[in-house]
Amino acid sequence: MAGSDPTSTQRHADTGVAAELEEEGFEDAREIGRGGFGIVYRCRQPALDRTVAVKVLTSGLDGENLDRFLREQRAMGRLSGHPNIVNILQVGVTTTGRPYLVMQFHPQDSLDVRIRASGALPLGDALRVGIKLAGALESAHRAGIVHRDVKPANILLTEYGEPQLGDFGISRMSGTFETSTGTITASPAFAAPEVLRGELPTIASDVYGLGATLFSAVRRDELPDDVCAVLERAMARDPADRYASAADLGAELRKVQRRNGFAVDEMAIAGEAAPVESTPSRPKQHAVITSFVGRRRELADAKSAMGESRLVTLTGPGGVGKTRLAYELADRSRRAFRDGTWIVELASVEDESSLASAVVSTLAVPDQSNRAPSRKLADFLRERQSLIVLDNCEHLLAPASALVDELLAEAPGLRILATSREPLGIAGEHTCVVPPLTTPPPDVVHSPDGIDRFEAVRLLIDRARDISPEFTVTKENSAAVVQLCNRLDGIPLAIELASTRLRALSVTQIVARLDRRFQLLTGGNRVALPRQQTLRALIDWSYELCTDAEKLLWARLSVFTGSLDLDAAEQVCGFADLDRDEVMDVLDRLVAKSILVIDRDGESVRYRQLMTVREYGAELLAQSGDHAVVRKRHRDHYLRAATRMVQRWCGPGQATALAAMKRDHPNLLSALEWSVTTPGELGSGAELAAGLQYHWIAGGFLSDGRRVLEQIVTVLPESSPHRGEALWVAAWVALIQGDRDPAADWLAQSSALALARHDERLAAHSAQWTGIHYLFSGDTAAAIDSFERATAGFISVGDKASQLTTAFQLAMAQTYHRRHDDALRTCGTALELCRTHGELWAYAYTLWISGVTRWHLGDLDLAERDARAALTVQRSFKDSICVALTIELLSWIESTRKNFERAADLYGAAQAVWTALGTTVEAFGPGSHRDSLASAAIVVKALGQKRIDDLIAKRAGLTKDAALDLALQSPTAPVRSTAEKSLLTKREREIAALISQGLSNKAVAESLVISPRTVDGHVERILAKLDFTSRTQIASWVASNAVS
């Protein structure tokens, strides 16, 4: 028995039986439901070490109730042993005279609960249930028993997904009890019309109940005509028009299976011998207990692979959903395999020599000879067109590979779908990597209405509603939902485990406790494998399958945040018990075992650990005694990289170096945090923070740079050799942010240190950024003087990169000091020097200020030429500051030309980049600010403030790349062709148009007066036809193609 039945015929409460049951040997009695005239308890039976369901008569011991209870006892006793009828294990009477029945416990509850939680069944599953229950009813009828209350709530699901008919409490046995005419004891929703009129139930009314049950259980959008015909006959108003027996109904359902390409199931009927070799059944029903979420692309890729290769292996980390995807693929592919599909679960097979025997057992191979199991399988499968799913192969790779290789060679009609954390490694294998579910970008504000387009969110909502049906995503919890899905890496198992905590915690509270995720994420599905019931158990299983070298590298790699490349892994992890030369091979094995994920970008290959895997490794590293050593090696690796970038900055590799640093930004912050918080490491941390000067400025990480540098210069002692550089880099970042006061203080300190230490390089940097402070404060004369002193210092020490940076800064000061000719000469010299060295970053800034100078002089064509050249260079760099300044310049030029619409559009694009950067043009001094205000005032006067506001709003949120495209007037993506538009049917175009208006699927269904499920199907087809992945893409397509 299972949980509560919301459609029970009667409900009588009784609370005094737990103690009595304990005296009978049943402990920890907990009420799980009420059926008929008694209460059902889940109990532990210590004597047999099992969990059972005990039904106790609690509604009074009057004659009728006692008769009904005993009738159920006798009926179930006569039918016990049938695979699709609930088995009675024991009967008894408590010390106070209460009769009880002991039955098997059904942890998966009833078909009714399954439908309410996950929706109606696919056609194949419903047919299978119907055939199995037809056999159960036929067996009961042949035993002279009419059930009289066939309904989904009385159909329980075993832990193997098999349906079993229960609750015979109002059944009638031939020649005994009969209910008074006019008394309705069955559930009205599933009762035959004649029973509702007060007539006695018969075999025909049980047939009607089974037909009504199937009709309520099956997805209506999947009903072929022949299925409709069978259900209509089973539910005919006149009993004479129905099938004569449950066996006849089951036989018709088997014909339907055969006609529709399903594997044909057998009916178990008492007194009839099963055929020696039955038609194989479809995969076990574990896969359909919960709804299947997302995976549209993975399903398509895997189905395509199955069409091309006879062996497809789904790989991926533990908990990513390989098994669930395999079950769904098997279910959707079953029509292609006329002789059936099987799922062989290998997780519990520990002995390699038992593998083939386990497959033999699952396939029910009839050969009982002493031949090798692999030969029995080969003979059994040789002439069959079949699919075998081998689930969880990772701990049996060698025997699984050998068996699969042999079977594929012997049975040409056989295809195998395997799941494993690493490939089987045999010829012809097609590997499909199963990624985590898609998650919302964490750095974007998401609307609660659109957030469920991401698979991880949909899964969370679906499972949360199983726990708490009223759960919904709101404005208040949407940010926490996004954070939860991202911090759990989109791993389905982790999300499902987290959802179980929603019984007692909010999403926000769960997120706050994720630092203790291995303690938090426990208590999963009790019928799942033990290793899938907690997150730690799942990772423990992966760890136990690793060699010592793999375990060691796993732990050491945990110091990396985000991703890493091979060189970083070798430099940081290759020491002591793991030589550097070994790292590449061990790294490759961790990828094969799905401990590491590969990210490819062209020729670039990077490795990444999912957060849960990384945190597990961090625990191992903390226990190993190597933590401090590995952290120091990690920091020193990135310190060397930062030093190289500064030393080689004046050359052609700038964009590549910046891109590499951007990829490693999480690692850089992690290394800096460790350095700042670890005694004795602050000096090296200061050296790293200062060495990342171009990363902070040109890479667009001003806020992170400011936070780290300010933290360091606040505590770094004056005696530190790195204090001076940290001070002027901190001042540089603060000045760009428009924060001049702290910058002035830090520059005064760095100048004093340079003087005290006679450090010519530090003095030059202090003079340079003091000049910027003057320039941004409006004192252009003082700025020019400082820049000239800095230039002399940089020439003296041979610092070409700083000399070029100072050059365009000097030109800017000269421009706003109205020394335009000097500014152009400075720019010309700097541009020539840049070309000589292949330097591009300062080159772009120099082109920008050259363009500003020419705009001041009224030479608009040359100003535009310089600006566009600067932005062309920035396509490689994407330095936000230079991009924003230069787009502003183009806006000024268009304003001067009286192209006011274009000027306003460019101005809006520039504001979008400034907003994302966290600063404004005002930070770059009163000269630039005046030019911006004056240009904007002209445009406002011409177009009006409202039009300007509209254009700015239109460009709000524009990305840097999009702003670059707009400024350079790059062609937009081509509009989809009319031929492509015709791919959609008229109804699909209607639905696409409604989606573009922001309507949900439910709202579309209401608008078109069709079912939500029909709309779901149309949306899936629209996405597939247009090769889209989101509703946003559909809306954009509708707009660009004028669909209505």
C-alpha cells in the first residue's frame, strides 16, 4: 500500500492503534492513507528487516464492516502471488480485537498520485499498465471476485514501476456478500453507468472501470484512432456492448501495441502458462515516475547518434542526468525496435564476472545450459532487432567493453545505449557528453515570468511543486532561484536534493546554506541507489573509482576557480608525488571520468570542475597537508603571468594577453584573496595586484581592481618594496572612476617613496598619474608639465609602454589647453612609435584623442577617420573606456554635421557602455565633459528632450559589441527568408506572433481556445524548425519577418 487516497470511498479516523501494532511486532507505525473502512500504516517489521503496509479495521467492529474487511482478506489471499495484484503477507488481530492485513509497502505510491504530480502517461506506458491490470482483473474474475472499484488510486506502483491492483475491500465474491441495491460503494468518477443507477457490479462494470482508468491516465494528444476505439468500447453505456472479459480488453490493447510499433507486453492470468519465450517488455518504468524536463538538444543529438552508430555512450559527471536521459531515449525509440528494449542496471553489479549474467537475467534469456552467459546472449539476440540500455558502466569498463564488442559483432540487429562517467573505448563507439541543465546568466536581472525558459529553473519549479504545490517564482525569490541553480551547476540531482529542503526552507535560506552543501543536500529518493540519495555519496562513488594519481590531481586542481589550461595545471600541480610530466595524462583520465569538463574555443582548450566536484576536492586538499604549498604555487603562477604581460605590453601580443587574463579572472581574484588573508604573503599579493594594471584598466575590471588595491595599500607596510607600485596603480584606477581625492593622497605617498628611495621609475609613474589628476581636475598646464617630466623619466629607464601611454595623455592635455598643433604632433610621434613596436592599445587611444583634436579644429572627415580607426582596433581589445570615449566622439561629429538622429543614437550607445563600466565621461575631466554637454544640448534643441530620452532608452543595456557594431555601422544579421517563414504552418505562425507579445503558453492556449498541451507541442516544433532555443529568439524572428 502507499500514501493517502484523495478519492477514497470512506474516511474514518482512529488514532489508538500504534501501540497495539507494536505489540504485534510492527514498529514506528505512521499513517500513510485511508482506504475503504480502515487506516493504512507504514511500519517496520524488525523480525524480517523490512518495511510493510498494515491495514487496520478502525471504523467499528459492526457486522458489515467486519464482513467487508474479512472479504478483502480472503480475496487478496486467494489472489496473492499475482505480479499485478497487491500481495497479502500476513493477517492477524490486535489485543483489542482489531483485525489487520499486512501487505507490501509501495514507496512510489499510486497511479493517481503519479498522474497528479507528473501529468498523464505517454501512450506506451498507459497501454502497458492497461494490459497488466487486465491480467490482474481477469485472474480475479476467474477466482469469482469482482473488484467493483477499479480506479487510479487503487493501482499502486512497486519500487520497480510495476502496477498492482489493490483495495479489494468492497469486492464481491461469487455466492457470498451482496450490497443492497441502490447503495453505491464504488468511486463515482470511475463507476459504470449501471452501477450509478443502483445495479449490482459485474465483470462488465470492472471492464468499464479499467477503461475509465486508462482514459484518465493517458495523454490525450497521443491517442491514435484504434486506441480511441478500444476505450470507447470498454466504456460503452450498455454493458452488452463492452468487451466480454478483461482478458478480451487486454488482448485488444496488445494488438494496439503491435500496430503502433510498441513492444508487446504479456498478461499474467492465473491458470494460463506463460509462453516459453515471451515478447520482451519495454524498459522499466523508473523513467516515468517523474516528469522529464528540458534536454531538447541532447535528445536530438543522441537520437541522431543512435541512427548512425550501433553503440552510443552517454557520458558526464555523476548526477547530471545520464540515466534519466537514457530512459527517455529508450522510451522514445522503442517503435524502432520490434523485438523490444531492455534496461540493464549495473550499479549494483560489483563482480566483473557477474556482468554478463546480470544482462542474461534482465533479458530473461531462457537458455538454462552451462554455456558462457555471453554466448547465451549472442544466440538470443542474433536474429532480433533490439535495444539494450546498459546503465552505470563506469565501474565495469573492461568487462562491459568486451561484452558489448562481442554482442555487436554477433547480433547485427542489436544497438546499445550505455551510460558511464567515461567512454567504453571500443571501435565504433559514439560518445555524447551530457552537460548540466542550462542556467540563467548570474550577472543579469531576470524577470520571474521568463526565467523558466532555463532547464535548471524548470526542474527546480517542477520538483518544488511536488513538495509544495503552491511554489512559484516571484520578484522576491527570483534572484535566489538564479543563484541556487548556478551554484548547483545545473546538476539535476543536486537541484532535486535541494528541492526536498523546500518543505522547511525558502529558496533564499537554501542559498544561504550552500556553503555546507554536502550536509544540506541529503535525503533524496529513498528508493534510489544509496549513492544517489546524497550529494556526498554521489561524489564519493566517483572518487573511489579513481587511481591514487587521479585523486591527488583532483585535490590539487581544487585551488583553481573557474577554468584553467594545461600549462597552469602542470605548473601548479606537478610536484612531489605527481611529476609535471605526468599531469597531462592524469588530466586526460579525469576528463574521461567526467571529473573535469572541457571547454573548447577554436584551438584553445580549457578545463573546468563543477562547483560541487571542486568543493569536494578542496576538502581533500585541506586534509592532505599540501594546501598551503598548492595555494602558493597557484598564486606564483599567475604572478609570473602578470609580470610577463607588463614586460611584453609594448608589442603585438596585447589583445591575446588581455584575453588570457580575462579567462583567468576568477583565479586571479582567488590568488589575491589568499595572499591578502595569509600571513607573510601580502607583499606578493601587492606585486600581483599592481602587475595586473592593464587587466584592471584595459580589461574592464575597474571595480575589482579598486577593491583589491585599496585593501592592499591600506595595510601594506611602508617598508614593502611593492608599496610604491601598488599606490600609483590604485590611483590610476580611482582616477578613471572619477574618485580624485584618494588618488591624490596615494600619489603623494608614491612620490614621497620615490624621492626617499631614489627610484626613477616610481618617480616617473607618480608624475604621470599626478598629471592625470591635474588633467581631470581641469589644470591642463600643470598636467602638461607632469606628463613631460614623466616622459623624460620613462625614456631614461627604457619603459616604452609607459612612454606611449603618457604620450596620448599629454596630447589630451595639449588639446584641452588649446595647443592643437602640439597635440597633433604628439599624436603623430606616438602613432609612429606604436607602429614600430606593433603596439595597439595606446594606438587606439592616440587615434581617439587625435580625432577629438581634429573635431575641435573643425576637420570632421579626418576626425571621423581617426575615430573609426580607433574602434576598429578596439574590436580586438574591447577596452570599454576607449570604446565609450570614441563613440561619444562620433556622436559629437554627427551633431556638428546636424545628423541629429544618428548623434542621439550614438550618444545612447555610449551611455550604455558607460553605465556597464560604472563611470561617466565626466570622470575624464571638465574638457571632455563640456564637449559632451555642448553636443548633447544641440541635439536636444533639435529633436526635443522626449525624443532623446526615447533613443537613450532604446539603447539602454546595449552590449559593448553591439555598441561597436552600431558605431561602425556594421550590417545587421540578415533577415530570415520568405522560404524559411513558410516552414511554419498557419497555426504555428499564429502562436509565434502571440509569443512575441509576451504571452505564456497557457495564455496562448486561452487566446486560441486550444489545450495548453497542444500549444506546448507547437512551441517545441517552432523551436526545432527555426533551430532556436528560446522564446526571445522567436519574438525577434517574428519582428524581423513581420509575422502576424
